[in-house]
Amino acid sequence: MTFRRYLVLFGVSVFAAIGDSFLSRGMKEIGGVSLDHLQGIILMVFNPTVALGIIFLLAFFACYLSSLSWADLTYVMPATSVSYILLTLSAKFYLHENISVERWCGVLLISAGVGFVTQGPALTHRPRQAEASECLPGAVSPRVQS
């Protein structure tokens, strides 16, 4: 794992937590939304806090896609679960939500489990197509020169 890859995983965690926090605050500013009124749903995107949340979630998605291009999903998802801690801290101090002891314990248990999961390799190594075809009887190797 390179520093850049750790930075991408960090970006996934941070951008997700910030984006979700802004979306939550923006939706509380807007109030109740009904799926019966499509115009109201479209207009809520123009709330500055909701729009900022969407921008951070787009950054999250870009980092997430990048990380999935070089690591397994079973590595990326647990490695980015630090966002649960960040999101809980954001809910406590930015959104002023009450966080129960049980919820804190749940977040800490999930985060502790991350240590076990991230100890393995980030990517499952598979044989290349050329190497795989060499293993098959009767297969013509692309390395054969005429």
C-alpha cells in the first residue's frame, strides 16, 4: 500500500462523514419532504447545505471508485469504516445529537473489527489470462513466437 492509496481510503472515510453530516443538517433545515411533490424534492437540492453535502458525497464516490480499482471490496469497506467514528463525532458536535453509550460501544466494536479485517492483503491476486491459458491442455500460448 502506498501513501496515495492510504490517502484515497482516508478521503473515502472523511468525505462520506462530512457529506452525510451536511445532508442531515440540510434536510433538517428543509423539514418534511413528501415523495408526492416531485418539484419539492428537486428544489431541496438547491439548499446550500444539501448541495454541499452532495458535493462531498461526489468526492466520496470518486475516491470510492478509485479504491475499488486497486483493492477488493472486502478490503475497502472495512478499511473505510473509520467514517463511522467520524460520523458519530460529527453528529455529536456538529449536529448536536445525543449519542447513547450503546451507540458509542457499537461504533467502537465495528471499528475494532476493522483491525482484524485489514490485516490481510488488499487485493486478491489472480493469474493473468496468458498464465491461465498455459495451464489448460491444448491451449496455445500467446508467448509462442513464429
